[in-house]
Amino acid sequence: MPLDLALYQPDIAANTGTLLRLGACLGVPVHIIHPAGFAVTQRNLARSGMDYLDRANLVEHASFSAFEAWRQEENRRLVLLTTKSSDSAYEAHYLDGDVLMLGRESAGVPDDVAALADLRVRIPMAPGLRSINVAIAGSMVLGEAMRQTGRFTELS
């Protein structure tokens, strides 16, 4: 079962396009949980997604409850990337089928959504700094999860 990325109500089209491009290149489905802070259109995503958008496996969910119903039906573990965790993303153990969820650039995810995560991880950073760009953070943790689950061997 593949690893997936999920974007909770993304605010910035450029970050979403970047993550769709990443998903296309690594064979990782990318879920957008609506409402997004922009219209999810080819035009809005094209600058950062470039010509990779046609190769991306984009799955859209009308709401978090629709996404959660899908996740439960598929029996997928939810891994939340959050600055509010004390658990390092590099000490965590990732499993085939994990869905790595990134919060909104402006606000992360609400507490009730965070409470549903099976695992909450953060990227260790220098003291006094708040956060890493969501697309970069997603790339870093996805890379670690793919390394641990042997997913890079499936790519040429």
C-alpha cells in the first residue's frame, strides 16, 4: 500500500503545486482536503506544479469528514506533521499505507483534527524558530517515510 500526502485546507497554491509535483515524481498520491484558500485549478497550480500536474495523482475531498470517512474505510494510519508535537519525525517509525498530513500554512489543523492523528511528529529545528515551509517539511518527512518503507527501490 502506498504512502500518501494529505493537505488540510491548503492556503497557498504554490505550495500545493510543489507538493503535487513531488507526488508525481515520487509516485505518491496527494489529497486536498477542502475548503482550500484558493481555487484548485490547473492555472493556479501551474507555476510550481509545472507540466507535472498531469502526472500527479490528485484526490480531492469535499471536507475533512469526507477525508476521514475515506481514511477509515481504507484503514489508513494518519501521521500529522505539526510543530505542536515533541516527537521527532526522524525517530518515528513509518508504515506502508501511512497518510502524512500537512496543516494549513496559516494555522495548522484544529485540535479536534489533531486528536484523530495516530502519530504526531515534528521536524527538529534551531531554538526560537517557528516552522519550515509546508512544502519543504512535507518533502523532508515523506523522504524519511519512503526510506524507511523501502519505497525508493520502486523508482528507477
